[in-house]
Amino acid sequence: MTRSPEPLQPQPRHSGGKTRRRGAALETALIDAAWDELQAAGYASLTMEAVAARAGTSRAVLYRRWRGRPELVIAAMRRHRPMLSGEVPDTGSLRGDVLALLHQMSGRLAETGPETVYGLLGDYFADAELFSRIQDQVLQIGTGVMATILKRAADRGEARHDISSMIATLPTDLFRHQIFLARTPPSERVIVEIVDDVFLPLTRP
Amino acid sequence: MTRSPEPLQPQPRHSGGKTRRRGAALETALIDAAWDELQAAGYASLTMEAVAARAGTSRAVLYRRWRGRPELVIAAMRRHRPMLSGEVPDTGSLRGDVLALLHQMSGRLAETGPETVYGLLGDYFADAELFSRIQDQVLQIGTGVMATILKRAADRGEARHDISSMIATLPTDLFRHQIFLARTPPSERVIVEIVDDVFLPLTRP
DNA sequence: CTTATTAAGATACGACCGGATCTTAATTAC
DNA sequence: GTAATTAAGATCCGGTCGTATCTTAATAAG
């Protein structure tokens, strides 16, 4: 006891007096704190400091697990949102499938909260290292699903078989571009226009 | 002299001993310092502190003129780059014009330096207020030029007259989307693909 | 059970932010 | 020329960042 002669130490911040959480229990608490802080403050105002305080610990503990705010928030979102992405629309028509896909993306954005999405985008653009680590993930979002949809459409005779990947990803790319540039999900009118006036004419046999 | 009993005051940072720059002269010095710092450190490492130090003044002087880093850097770029945007390509064919336009954009990006562009993008995404202040500017980049190009093409009989604005901005939008997502200017192959496989088929009479 | 290892949590560091205050040059008004 | 106004530049503030260090619980190893 060379450092603290004061009898009243500065109140250990975590609830249980002198318990010290570890491993999964601690990690869950941290992620929950991040999630709560995200709801309470929003992405822009979310600080590592605030999350640590909410979890009753210090920043160092956060930095031992995540590189920074964006990774922490993404971890929180992964935990608190099932991320039910898997479902490929199958409405029976190419037009219906693509529209459904875009609506799906629209819903996803709305759920996540645009403010969080743009905040994350900001952090990702600012850091090349960070960006490259999710580049593939985001870039491929359209590809797989559209391949399936187009395959089925081609088998039904609705589309050619030799659709280039650029055309295949047109709907999702244009959708994303709208989000980037307008900072708001595309309106229903724009979605329909993407599909009817741009995409479908380029895919017909 | 109640505050500094030390005889050696901390070396007034601006060169001329006790001259105090003002107005345009000062502003030029600040902008030059920002530009130099941008070249020396790059956007990501450019701090207001460093620019102020380089200009031999303090941050407060910078904040009196610009809201923050992005506006300061943009001011520096405006000063040090003629921004010769005006020229609308006129090659005699729709295909040539659009290709020229995309190459122009490609060159612009290269000149500015991708690192700076992505850094700016990061700051803009992070701040809704900031974003909305340049939204129109960036959003409209394609529109005007493409309108002119398409008008001429339609008069030559190369394109329909009733091209929707979404199709009109397809090339620039897809180009931008590539930049956003790949964090690198589109290859020549991609540019040609945008024009030949996507844009031109949608514009023919 | 005792000892060694791990890592939680506290604390301190230097950097930068954005703003505020204060003194004092530089400028303008009279 | 003198006085009033403006704003440059220095300094300080509280906040956050990311890192490093230290103590000491919690766990694992023997």
C-alpha cells in the first residue's frame, strides 16, 4: 500500500463491490453496455469512455477486445440483431425478386438506424485499414443473392443466362449509391425505377 | 506582467518577431500552411494543431475562419488547384463524350489524391450537418454535364430525347459507386463496361 | 493447498479537439 | 495624432483518444 494512504478509495465503479468479471461474462456486459449506449446516445455521441463507464470498467478493458468504436458497435449489433440476412427472395418473377431484395435492404437500413450506418461509414472511410477489413463483406452483399435470383429467372426464360456481374449487381449498387449520396433510403418510386427502367431492360433475352 | 515571471518567453511562433498578420495576408498564410501540411502529412494525419504550428499561430485563428479540418482542406484545395471543372467533353459521339467524362473524373480523383478524398468522405459521413452543406454540389456533378452531352447526342440521333434523369446519371453514379466501394478509381475495363454494356443500351432510340 | 499465470480495473500519459478568455497589436474613426 | 474598434495570438479549460504501467483479483497448474 505505497500509493493510496487515503482510507476512502474512489468507489470501484462496477456494481458488485469487489467482484471482477472475466471472459464471456465480462464481454457480454461490455457489449450490452455498448448497445445501451448506442440506443441512448446514438453513434455520433457514443464514446469508448461512456461505454466503459456504463459497464463499470475502464477503457483499457474495451481496447483489449476491440480496436475502436466501429468494431465495438458492430459487435454489439451482431449480438443484438439476429442478422437474418440469408433469405433469398423467391416470388416467382425476376421483377418481384429484385424488388423484394431492395425492400429487404431498405428494411435492414431502417432497423439499423441510418444514423448508425452513416456514422460507421464515416469511420470506415477515414481508416483505410479498417475499410479493407470489411470491404469484401459489403462489396459482396449483392452478388450472391442476385446470382441465385438471376439463375432462377434465366431458367424461367425471363432473363438471359449470360448476365455480366456488373449488370447483375446494378440494382444493389444503385441502391447503395442512393444511400451514400442522398443519406436516406431510396423512395419506393426510385426502387421501382431502378428495377423497371434500368435493370430489367438489360436482362431480357 | 503578473503571469510570466520567466524571462525567456516561449518563442513567439510566427517568424517576424512581433509582427501580427491580418486579413488576406494571414488567410493566405494559413491556407498555404494547410496545403503544405496536407502534402507532408496526408489528410488522415493532418491536425489543426499542426497547421497552426506550421503557420506560426494558434488553433483559435483557424477556427475563426473554418469550421474544422474538412473545410480548411477544401479551402486549401480550392486555392491550390484551379478546379478547371467546366469543360464538357465534345468528341462527336455519345460514347466518346461519356468515356471522356469518366476519364476526366478519374483524372480529378488522381490529382486530388485518393487518400484525401476518402478522408474527406469520412468526415462528411460522420457529420450530417457538414454533409448536407455539400450534398447538392456533389450530387449534381453528373447531372449538368450529362444533360448537355445527351442533348447533343439526341440531336445527332444517337440517343432518345426522353432519357430519365436516373439513366442520364448512370455513368457518373456507377463510377462514384465504384470509387466508394473499391476505394480506388475504376479500371479502364470497368469504365468501358459501364458505358458500353449499361449506359448506351439504355439510351438508343 | 500453494504457487504461478492471466487479465481486470485503476491510473497516468501525451496528443488533439473545440471553445472561451485575455492581452495587445493592427486598423479605423474622429 | 489620439481614441475606439477589431481581431491575432497566447493560454487555459474539459473532454476524448489510444497506449502503457501497475496492482491485484480470478483462474490454472503443480
